[in-house]
Amino acid sequence: MNPIDRLTELFERFPGIGPRQARRFVHYLLSERPALRAELADAIRTLGAHTAQCVKCYRWFVKGADVAGLCTICAARPRDRSVLFVVEKDADIDNVERSGFKGLYFVLGGTIPLASEEPEKYIRLRELLSRIEADAAGTGNGGPSSVSVALKEVILGLSATTEGDHTRLLLQEKILPLAALLNFKITSLGRGLSTGSELEYADPDTIASALSSRQ
Amino acid sequence: MNPIDRLTELFERFPGIGPRQARRFVHYLLSERPALRAELADAIRTLGAHTAQCVKCYRWFVKGADVAGLCTICAARPRDRSVLFVVEKDADIDNVERSGFKGLYFVLGGTIPLASEEPEKYIRLRELLSRIEADAAGTGNGGPSSVSVALKEVILGLSATTEGDHTRLLLQEKILPLAALLNFKITSLGRGLSTGSELEYADPDTIASALSSRQ
Amino acid sequence: MNPIDRLTELFERFPGIGPRQARRFVHYLLSERPALRAELADAIRTLGAHTAQCVKCYRWFVKGADVAGLCTICAARPRDRSVLFVVEKDADIDNVERSGFKGLYFVLGGTIPLASEEPEKYIRLRELLSRIEADAAGTGNGGPSSVSVALKEVILGLSATTEGDHTRLLLQEKILPLAALLNFKITSLGRGLSTGSELEYADPDTIASALSSRQ
Amino acid sequence: MNPIDRLTELFERFPGIGPRQARRFVHYLLSERPALRAELADAIRTLGAHTAQCVKCYRWFVKGADVAGLCTICAARPRDRSVLFVVEKDADIDNVERSGFKGLYFVLGGTIPLASEEPEKYIRLRELLSRIEADAAGTGNGGPSSVSVALKEVILGLSATTEGDHTRLLLQEKILPLAALLNFKITSLGRGLSTGSELEYADPDTIASALSSRQ
């Protein structure tokens, strides 16, 4: 395959990018200075060398003065180590941080398709269960400090979609024995009216959730 | 003004209708049989005579074998008369009914604009307060039966918009003294992820609400 | 059926209106003053009495000092009576007038569905052919003046859609014998880039048309 | 700046990509195998070495068995060398090729902003004029063959936007003296209804164009 078609094809794998926009990316790069292409190529090539996946939350972070393979959030002192927020992907964390959450995270790496018989192929289930066990025992979440705090709550922060619900139910089932044994709560994000939505246009499920979570 | 322009202008007042669609409505009517136009005109002209505003919830309903000016919901026996759901407009009720709610309603008639100094111009505040007083005393909500049930909860079902929030806060302030005196709860609909929404695209406020209403 | 449901159903027949918006229209009318409802009902009821379909172009117009059943355009002196613009519906005329066209019109009343075997059920084919015959003979388009002008061109102003093209082809076939006999041209609107469109996003058909109509 | 933020910033320069999608691209790359990142980096880094800008039409193409720096279209024997299609950018050519055009191209490299006093900063004006001169003299467009064909037409294939029109007018003015001297036509793409558009929703300019290019 010729180099232009090959690069187009690689861009088509980017999330949300179709053949036409992939081709525009190549045309954009062709029109740019070679120095910028070299910089971009270098940034992509060395991405792996400059980053690491946090050994505790599996989030990607930039290597630096990190302590024992921990990302900045897992290594931070003032976080509430008794609450673990389970998310689908790295990008969710950026968004949850903006909402003011101060606990810790775990990145599942995806959701489980409805038809799947092998959840482990899609999400880090085993890793989540060992993380929870370690945290609940108060041995695994201490970060750089030596003081450890026992886990009190696991928040299942899945999307409010069919696959998200499916994944949430399976996680609940798998975590429940640990929760009973090690004495922590399993919670899910509240459903309801999201900011800006009007009652007249809300679907019945959302209204039923908003009613049951009224306060 | 000529009759076509006049009718176009009247249709432009319909919710969500601009000049172009208003004109299309007139062209549609011109192309229809005179008998259908006559039926539509008759249905609009007699709308007032065939309907009434419920004396308890201010919802519009079709007159018939109604008891003492009550709409079908207010007059229905099996509803839970201890819960009052306050909504902005009639159309909200259709939607809340679909969610399975079984209590009673009150239609405010709108929301209060942010800059307004006279809330009474926009919503039925006085009427709501007397309704609540009567219900809380157990004298006003008995419907056709003679058994009365005391009010236990007022749900403020405003939209999750800036005006909706503004109206909700004002209602809370006005209803609070009655709630303290007559012993009922004031609640609001839960905020959170609405059906189908993904964490990555949710706004920080919605995530914060979903976190605080987690369960 | 109850009057609210009946009126909702009548509004659902309006072009582009679904059940939910139809219901909002009824709620809007319920919230309006009875006087406005009466005025709207009256405007709809008397629409037929105040309007007429032009005997030459079949456009609806407001009756007044009209001459012999002609609409304002057909009756106007300074129009170019040698060009006939065939459109699908009344609303198209408003738009073509804004483009500065100064000839005459004929309203087909619709387009012919692809599967149809009976074009006459959908468009005024017979009426169009007699209008063209009269115009071509210079007897039918004189308007109020006594000077008649022979037809030189029929513009088929159909939409650039599959049904529009289908209708255009059938009209061409039906009008062609008259054109040969009575010596006038049949033309169609030029295809090409419409205002604001970019070459990169245009479809191949549009580019091919834009190429063949380049000037 | 850290490597993740730096790469995000580089992706934000891609056409149509905002900060959020740029970040998703980085997360996508982090989740991919290092081998794929290496391949992508390599494809971007060597893009310049594998491609060249055609010396005749300024389109980017993949180097290979090319003759004297010509792209595949400029070098192809069966193209009509008497027609030159001037386009804004490489991507336009892909689209025009799909419409069946068989002449040659010239890539301007952009459009001229309305306020600009220096058109040469935005488009290859000088290069276009020398190309036209060479082609018109029948010395420059022979491609690999030795038979040369004199230029008969320059098609200005600008977008139907304000900037496109502005650029087209300036090009016409600049090319006109050459056209008079060397005896070729300057044409522009036809404006009109684009595929799928309805008369009722067309703007007056488009209808006026469709009328003047009727046939």
C-alpha cells in the first residue's frame, strides 16, 4: 500500500474518525512543515517511553518523579483513600475530577458487550478484585505515605447505557462476596434529570429514577 | 391584514413555530377539504366550553361526568393522596404518569424568570400554598371519597434548568414554614446521569449530583 | 373521542407535526384567552370564503378586487407572459418570487411517487396541458389586458429529489408533443453548487452538473 | 509541557479537532500496542520522504516510478490536456475525479480571505499564471508524451462561499489578459439546486442561479 493510503488507514482507527476525515488529516500533515511532522512523529513514538500505566488504578500518566509506579492521583496525600471510583476509561477521570470528587479511581478499560461470555476479555476484572481486596485490608491504598486507610465504598461509575448497566450488574455480582466479607458498600451513580433537561422531554426511566432518588 | 397573513400570524404564536412553518400550515389548510377546516375551527372554538381547569390541580381536562370540578386524576380513588407532585405545565403530567407515579399533582403554570420581582405573575403561588394547607390538614385532598389523608410530601418537579432551579428555591422558601408547622417533607427530583448518557460527556454538575445521589 | 384528543389528532395532520407537538399546541390554546381561540377558529373557518384558487395558476389567493378569478401575479400587467414556471406547491412561489423571477406560474399540487401508475391522482397534469395549449396559442395568458403574448418557454421547477426528477421526466414526455407543435422550449432548473456549499463535500452528481452547466 | 499534553496540543491542530477529541486520540494511542504507535510515528515521519508535490499541479503524491516529478494524473496519457480545473485543495481533486472529470488540475492551496491585501500569501497565484502560460503555448502540458495540446479552458472550481467567490473574482481579473492574448475560455462551476435540495428551502441566490443556468 502507498504511504498516503497507509497513513489514512492508521488515522481511520482513531476514535470517531471516518475515511474522509482521515484523508484530511494526511492532507493537513502534507501541508505542514517537515519539522512539525517530525515533532508529531517523535511525540507518538516516545509516548510509551514517557508514560506508564499506574500500578494501582491503571490510568496512563507521565513518568517523572513518580513514586513506585503510582500516578499523581494515587500518589497524592490529601485524597480520600476510603472511596474507590470505578470508571470505564481514562477520559472519564478528567471529567469526574472536574466535579470535585476527592477519592481514588480504578480504570476498567471498557465495558462488557451484552452477548459476551468472557468479561475478562473486555475489562480488568481480576485486577479490580485484587485492588479491592488490598484496599479493603488497608494494605494497598496507602500511596507514598505509610498510613493506610480501609476501604469503605466502591462506586460503580459506569455510563447510563445498556452496556454500562450490563457491566455494572456483573461487577456488583462479582464484588458482593468481598463486600460482605470485608465490610464495604457498593454504590452506583444516581440517575435523574441531568443539568439542562426539562421534565416534558425526559424519558419515563429517567423520571422514575429522579423520583426514586428525590431528596 | 389579509386573511392568509392574519392566519399565518396566529400560527406563529404556536410554541416552536416560525413564520415559514406557519405559512405551510395555512397552505396545508387551503389544500384541505372545507369540511375538515370547519371541524378544526369548531374544535378550537368549543375547546373552552368542553374543558375545565381542575379546581384542585389546575390541569385542563375534558368536562363530562366530573365530580365537583375535579379532573380524572384528582377524582381517582386509588391515587396516593399523601404525595403532591408540583409541575410546571400540563404536558409534564403526561410524562410523569408514564413513569408510574401514583400520587397527586399541582400545575404551577410556568417558571419564574431570573430577573422577576413578582413571582405571582408567572406561577400560581398563592393557589399552591392554599392547596398545601388544605391537603396537610387532611381536608382538601379526599377527592370523591369522604376519607381524607394527610399530606406527607411535596415533590418540587421543576426542570433542571436555571429558571427551574430559581423557581424551586423560591418555592422551598415559601413552603418551608408550612412544612415545619404541618409536618410534611419537601423534596426535589434527583439529579444525575439521565438514561443513555456517558460519563465522559456529562457536565461536572451532573456528575457531582450523580455522586451525591449515589446509592 | 374527547375534545382534547380530537383536536390533538387534527393538529397531527399539520405538515411536520408529531403527536407530542400536537398536544403542546392544544395546551397552548387552553392557556390562551377565549377571545384568541375564537379569532383563530374564525380565521380557519372563513379561510375558504376569503380565498380562491386562481383559475390560471391554481395558486391560492385572497379574494378582493380580483379580475375574473385571477390571482395577483396572473393579473399583474408587467409580468413576462411568455415564460411559465411550473412548481410543486404554493410555498415554492414565495421563494421563487424572492429570486426576482418575473414570468408566470403553474402550481402542480405535488409530485408523482415513483411507484405510481396514475400520475393524475397526484398532480394537475390535464390542467397544465390545457394551460400550456392556451398560452402557446396566445389566447390564455393575457391577464386583464387584451394584448396576448405567445408562450416561449416552460420551466420545470421541480425539486432536485428522486420524486422531483421522476415527475420532471414524465412532464417532459407529456409536454414534448405540444412543444414541437406550438414552438416553445422546455427547460429545467440548473443543477450545481448551491450557495454556501464546498467542493470537498459536494456529491459527484452535483459536481458533474456544476461542470456541465459551467459558464 | 508534559508529553501527553504536548501530543494533545499537536492533535488539536488537526482540521476539525477540539481539545476533548485531541485528548481522546492520545488515550486511544496509549491503549494501543507500542508496535502500532511506532508504525504511525514512522508513517508520519517518512511522509515527506515518500511524497512529493507535483511540479505541474502542486498536488501531493506518492513518489515511485514518477516521470520528471509529475503526479499520476498529470503524467497520465488519456487525460484531456486542453482543460485545466483549478481547485482549492488536494481533497477537492478526489471528489472531482469521482464526478468523471477527465482534464488536468491545479491546486491553489487555499482561498483568499476577504480583508487580505496580499493574495499571494494565501494561494499559488504566480505559479498558476505561469502554468497557464506554458499550457496555453502548448509547451507545458504534454505529460510524458511528446505531443502537446493547447489550453482551451480554465475552470475556476472554487467553493460557493463568500471567500470562494472573492478568490474566483480575483483569479478572473488576473487570468483575463492571458485569456485574451492566448485564446482560451475562463469558466466557473454552475450554481443551482444541489442533489436532494427542495425549491421551498432553497435560498433566492441559488434559485436565481438555477434559473439563469436552466437548460
